[in-house]
Amino acid sequence: MKKTFQLHIEGKNPDRVLDAVKHELRKYVKRERRRDLPEGADFWDFDCKFGPTPEAAEPVHLSALTALVDGVAKEGGAQFYAEILAKPGHRRSRPADAPAAGPDSAAP
């Protein structure tokens, strides 16, 4: 998905437009995750970009996208560009010398 979203549409409540934009972003990610994985892939990963225009878009993590959209709305921005591209992801194993992360490892 590569799209420029308008936040100020005449005749529509800005809060409802913001909710609709966030819903569209979540719906796209959910739809992409339902697709069949290619052979050898473990999960769907996403390359995301966000900015005021396509030329000024910066790479961001998928989990930060909603907060960035809220930030643009609070600043009163009229539009923003979001790009979300799905790619197959591969899990990496932890190195043997890395400490195990978890609630039990911190116990004395």
C-alpha cells in the first residue's frame, strides 16, 4: 500500500476521518497477514515509510505507525503519506552465548 491520506475533508468530522484512516491501515496489515506464506518463510514482515509526502517519507517500524498518524493529527497536518509493503520474514536463532530473556532469568 502506497497512499497519501487526507485528514481534512470538507463535510466530515476530522475525528471520524482519523479513525477511518487508522482502520484502513490496520485492515491492510491484517489482510496481508492472512495471505499464504511462501516456502521457507516464518511470518509476514513489513517495510514501512511515513512522512508528509512520498519524497520526504522516512523508514519506520510498523508498531510506530499509529502514533505517527496521531502526531500529525494533533499538529493539525492536512495530509500524510504511508507506505506499507509486505515481505516474507525469517526468524533468526539466538546466539548460544546470549543470555536468555524472560521473567525467570532475573530471579535470584
